[in-house]
Amino acid sequence: MKLGIISDCIHYKTPDGSIGTENHILLRQLQALSSFYADTLICCPFETYNASKVISVYSGSNIQFTPVPSVGGNTLKAKLGLINAIRAWWKAYKKIDQFSDIVYQRFPNNLNIPAFFYFASKGKKVFATYTGTWKGYPSEPVTYRFQRWLLKHYYKGPVWVYSNELKSNKRIFSGSSPSYSAAEWDEETVQVQKRIERIRKDGIQVFRLITVGKLISYKNQAGIVRSCALLKKQQFPFSLAIVGDGPMRTELQNLIIELGLQEEIKLMGKKNSSELRELYRQHDFVVQAPFSEGFGKVPVEGFFHGAIPVINNISMASAMTGNKERGFLFDASDEKNLADTLVSIKTEIEQLPGMIIKGRAFAKAQTLEQWAEEYYRTVTNYFGET
């Protein structure tokens, strides 16, 4: 069978002709899923490549692309650009329809709203992932609510969502967003064992923290920085690596200087997959404080490397940490709460090796291979194909 994919993930063509994206995890997921199909055609927006882009490139020989314009923004010019883009999108939908036996759509985004109606009118076999917060939230865009409503009531195929509170439904499944393969899980075994032995022997003298994600307001890296200022006042030994880039970078840099945290906190910028893996190995705790979240990939990535998550108690956080079996929860609405949580961990050092082991076991069930096979088997059974 042939697979069509509709995604709003920005892609780039490098000078040597390779195709890649800065969304390293999505690329790996699409490659894993494509391994179950003879050929794959991905419809996605392309932008001009430059040397500042930190991208991963596709290696699958069965993956092709049909580019569409990249659009976005709230200005009148941007809205007019969206009207013109829809014409190009419609041509791409037709190409995907003619090429594929089944279509995978990743919501929420503008690109997949008209695509929903196009493929519904064609009676196309489809399946989807909703990567946002399935439960919704007060400041959620109207278009996101609309797309969730379409997926709940009118979508004609399986849908995976990031929620552990689903009502019985034959179409909607609780999903995950894996980053690593089973082989990579094995590769971490030796260094994780060394980490456990170090903690058992020496404890943790300096809390080495890492947070990963786009530097944007709802990811709330600023809240983590302010919590770190409280730790410094208490003379609590720590360091923090902030990985990622985005519109909040300058504001965060200024906040770090204002609070006198230049020695303790480093803005690391964008990192590719191998660089990020090395950073996880160097840090004992993954700290994430988003105000909204679909599936938190970063805590699971931490599990793979033996880093313990300390995360805001929203969405799937409680299920992910196993109610304190594998990690710690805090309330990001109170910056003192994160500082207090980290200080309290100092009294539970003896429990950390067991948490690392349980986190690794959880991660072993969250591999790319298992994710892709679950999608393929579920979709195949749903449409009664062999």
C-alpha cells in the first residue's frame, strides 16, 4: 500500500539536495511509519534553507515530497496569503489522493482543515493524530476546538490523541509521541547503570537540570528561571541547561542577567539529536513547566537516558510519572513550588535509583517501532485490510 501524509511541519531542501526538518522527532516518526508502506508522499510546507537551521534529513528511499506554501500570522497580508495558499493546498490534496491508498493527517493546523473536507468528499481512507491538548484549555484557539470537534464526531478513521481520560470509543485511542528506537534504548544501558552507581555511592551534590523546548511563553522557561533564583537564595547547588531557541530568547537572557544567574544557567540554543542525547546523559533531572501540553516528549526522552522528570502537573503528567514512581510533579502557577519540590528531592536521594529503573522500563514501551506498528495494525484492522 501507498501512504500519503499531510503535515504543517516546515521542511527544507539543503544545497546537496537532501530534505530535512528541525522537527527531528517527527522526522523519525514518519520514517518509522513509512517503513510499513511501499511508498510515501508527504505534503508539507517548505521554506528556504540557510546555515542557521539545525536539521535532520530523511534517509528512507521510499519517501517523496510535494511542497506547499508556508503561511501564518495575523496580519491582513498573512490572511490574504492563506487564501492563495488554499489553492495550492487543493492541488496537493489531489496529488496525495491520486498517489495513495490511505492518508495520515496530523492535527491541529490550518493545512488539515480543508484537507479534512477534501478527503471526506472523496471517501478516502484516513487516520490522524491530534498533537495538541485533547481536553482543551481556556486560551485555546477557536480553530483547535473546531478540529477536535470534527475529529470526535465526523472523522472517518482512527484518531490518536494525548489523553489518559478517554471515554469508550472505537475510533479514538490514547497515543504517545516517541523519540527513540529500541536499539537506542539498549545503547543507553551502560551509562544509565553508571549513573545509578554514582548516585548510590555519592548521592547528588549538584542538581544538574535540563529543560528542552521552543523558547516561547507557554513553555514557561521564564518560570523555571525565576524558581532557580529562589534556589540560589537558599544556597541550593544546581545548574540549568536551557535547550532550544525562539522568540523568548532575548527576554530569557535578560532575565538570567537580572537575577544574577549567569553562572548557574546556560542558554544552549538548538541542538540536533546526537547533541541532545549527550546533554541528557550529563544531567540528572529534566524540568518542564509548560502551561499547556499535548504529549510531553521531553520527560520520556529523559527516561531513556536515566534522567528523572520534574514536570508541571497538567495533561498526562501524572500518568507519565506514575504518581511519583518515576518522577516528580509540581504546580507551575507557583514558582516557589518548583523550588520547594527540588529541595525536597534532596531528602529522597535513596529513592532515585529505583525511579530511574522504573522510568527506563516505561520508556522501553515507548519506542518508535512500537508506535509505528500500533498505528499500522490498528489502521489495517479498522479498514479490514490484509
